Amino acid sequence: MSSSELRYLITANELAEQTENVKQTDVANKLRVSKVRTYNAMERLRDKGFIEKNERKIVLTDRGKEVLNEYMTIIRFMSAHLSLHCGTTENQAYEDALNATCAFSDATRNGVANYIKSGMADAHHAPIDKDKEQINGR
């Protein structure tokens, strides 16, 4: 999913938490984009099975909610660490995390989200390759 599509999905979900009837116009207004851009984005999200459009309403599908949950798990985790450990402002950390997460393949996104959700109980570093250490002079 592109970062632009994800922003539309996030916005539709946020609006759905506030009101029952989310319309494309509401999404367009909140994102401050044209109705045409919003329509096109919503059509792409519908084609991918993330939303349904009924009677002029936008509703996230179960698949849409599941995928959004994966994205948001990673985005929250990454943005918190960028802010805490790298001195990145909260807004910039969120934007960077969102954009980076959109670059993941579906398999990687799913694996990372599951890893984070598991509490990273089995967190460990990759084994050190002794040959690489010698080549790099360590």
C-alpha cells in the first residue's frame, strides 16, 4: 500500500471512530485534498478489499481493519523509538515511520507486526559472522 493510500485508510478509520456515517467528503475535508483525489484513493482501497462503500458511506472491511492494525502497530513502535532514541520530533517520527512501513512487503509487514505484538520476547541479535569480522578488520 502506498503511504498516500494508508493516510486515506487511517483517516477513514479515525472518522469512523467519531461518527457512524463516514463520507468521502469528510475524508477529503480532513486531509485537505480534493474530492476527486479522495474518490480515486477510495476506489483503489475498495479494489484492494480494504473498504466498502455503501449508500455513500465508507466502511472498513475486516481485512482493512486487520491490515491497518498491522501498519499502526509498526508505525507506533517505530515512531516512539525514533523520538526517544534519535531525537526526532514526534510528527517527523510518525511521518518517517509511516513512509518506511509502506516500503515493507506484505510478508515483512505481517512478520514485523507479529514480532512487535508478541512483545519481542525472543528478541536476539543475528549471530556474528566471524569471517565478516575478520574481513572488516574487527
